[in-house]
Amino acid sequence: MIKEQQQSSFYQWLGEQIKRARKNANLTQEELAKQLSLSRVSVANIEKGKQKIQIHTLIETAYYLNMSFEDLYKRALESLKFESTIESRIIREVDPKNLAGIRNLKYLITETLSKKIKPE
């Protein structure tokens, strides 16, 4: 089961990929929103990871941005598996009595690694 923090990280990662592809395609948020029948605010929220994107909208987004949906999907799944592995290692290796410490350490490691593994 995907945890809330993993979901949040996933949608932030996905939004960053969409934003990067939109900019590479020289489209504004407004132009992409019009093609997807969304508001500009919705596109902005998707790019920030604050709004979940429906699968049909994601497929259309990939099409309009000339992205490979299959590649994006595989990389998104890999990002979830990677974070899950980090979480399980932290839980195994850190004293379980110190839950606040575990959460802080998990956050620090996840944030650090996510910045290093983001595709360019």
C-alpha cells in the first residue's frame, strides 16, 4: 500500500516532469490547460504536486508534451519503489523507540535523495 508521504512525493515528482516537458515544448500553463480542458490553476497545481491527475488526463498530457507515457509510468513506479526501500531500511536500522527521530531522519534522507535522483 502506498503511504501518504509516498503519494505526495510521487505527485511532486510527476508534476516536475510535466513542468519540465511543458517548458521544453515552449508551452505556457494556459496553453496546456486549454488543450487538456483544464484551468491554468489546475495545471499549476498538478505541476506542484498539489493536485492528483486522472489517468486519461495524464495520457493526454504526455501526448501534447510529446512525452512517452510508458517511460513516464515506469519511472514513476521506480521512484515509489526506491522511496519504499529507503523507508524500510530506516525502520530496520534506527531505534524504533525514537519515532520522532525516525521521521526526521526519513524526511532528511528522502529529501536529499530525491534531489539527487531527479532526471534532468
